[in-house]
Amino acid sequence: MDDLAIGIDIGGTKIIGGVVDASGTIIDRERRDTPTEGGMVTIERIAEVAASLASRHQVSSVGVSLAGFISKDRKRMETNPNIANMKGLAVHDELERATGLAIHLENDANCAAWGEYRFGAGVDSDPMVMVTVGTGIGGGLIIDGQLLIGAYGTAGEIGHVPVIPNGEICGCGMRGCLEQYASGNALRRFVRKAIEGAPALGSKILAMGDGTIEGITGPDVTRAAQEGDAIALAAFNEIGEWLGYAISGFSSIIDPQTVVIGGGVIDAGEILLDPIRTSLKKNSPMRSSHDMPNIVAAKLGNNAGIVGVADLARIA
């Protein structure tokens, strides 16, 4: 096993690579813009990042973190919501040809979960669940020290667990998915609806943005909540209620020791974690007869994907 591996995180606007040592420390970085053409042009850009880092460090493996569904053999993209022309692309084989290095592909939320399990908030926790709460909701499951992939490669899609029959339409095509009630988009929707019903109460949040309901951002809501704004706090209570409800459901199946909450919304800290814990306890069956999972904030932030996928590549 090499001490160093490259991890590359592919987003809709940027490709960020890092050389990661065996302790999970990023010792070098490289960045490129994600090409709007997507497809093979993106493959070429990823290969550039890998080649640049490999020219400065002795590495033999590269982990690549991508949003969307990846085939069970971890060689081909089935879907990617952020980058054009990726569907059906044999990313693994194309990158191995382009770089001459061993390539490991993995879903971005799974990579973040593995990073937190190995080096972050989930160390020594097993089973461990990670829920990433950002624009949407992702997740990853660690059971018996292994990342759970599932029979068809799609395990851990927590955001698309249905919580309300015939509920809000989701980007996946279904209705009532958790993502529609507990994501950053849901947080903003709850705030906008509250302000429409009581405009005078929304003055603080509106002033933090561009003055319009449409211009309210997630960071605006977080800042307002931290300053005690009633509408913002109510919105965090709402998404926390839904997250705790969902966690109670999969906890009955997996019985995790720790649930790590990551993604951009976790910047709110205990403002989000407290209502999750309250909802989990309220909605857990036979709650008086067993301990609840630990609900904790992720520690690695935006580095989780790079660190996690580099480690997965190292041990593959």
C-alpha cells in the first residue's frame, strides 16, 4: 500500500485534486474549471489534474469522486446531475488510458462518508451513516468497516427515501422524497413561504440578501438563525424534524452508532443538530429501551470527498 494517493473531486464548476497521505492530510492541490462541454473534455481535464500532481509526487492510484449513479463495477457513469454528456461514459477505463495510473471511481457522498469514517467525525464508529445536506441530500453507509455499495451500486441514496406519499415533486422524478423536505433547497422554500405569509417578519432575512424573496440564500438563512430570527429558526426546526424522522427509519434497520451530518447546511451547527436529535428521539420506536445514535457534525468540510476517495483508491 502506497503512502500517497491522489483524490479528485468533480463538481459542476470546478475539479479539485489533492495528494493525500496515509493520515488523511492533503499535502498538495491542483484545480481546474469543469468544462461546460462535459463528456470526454471533462475526462481530459481530470487527467490533467492527475498528471500534474503525479509529476510532483510518487503515486500509483487516483480516486475520482463524482455525483450521480456509478455502475456496480465502478467503471461507468450511469447518471450525473452536474456535468453534461457523462451518461454511459466509461470514465474508469478512459482515465486509466489517459493517466497510466490505477483509477477508483466512487459516488461523492460515499467518498465523504468514507473520509469522515476514516479521519473525521466518524472515527471508531461502526455502523456509521453520513447524511450530506446541501442543495440536495446524499448519504453513505459504513457497516462492518466496509462502504456499502449495494446490489446495483446505489446504496446510501438517503435523499430519495420517500417520506410523504404524493408529496413534492423531486428532481429524480418521484414525489415526496426526503430531499424535498430537508435539503438546503427545502430550507429556502420554507423561509420564502413564511415571508410570503408574514412579510413584516421577513425583513431581517431579506436585508441580508438582495431584498427579494427569490434572492434569499442558504447562508443568509443560517446567519439569520444564528442571530435569533424566528423565521430562520423555524425553517431549521422544520428540516431538522424531517431529518430526524428519516434517521429514525433507517436506524431501525441499520442501528448505527453514529450519524454524521455534513454538507453546507451543517454550517448552522447545533441550530440544525438539536432539532434532528429531538425528532429522532420522538420518532424512534421503543426509544426508552435502547440508546440513540450519536448525531454529530462532519469535521472534514469540503475536503471530505478528496480525502475519502484518495483513501479508497489507496486501499483498493
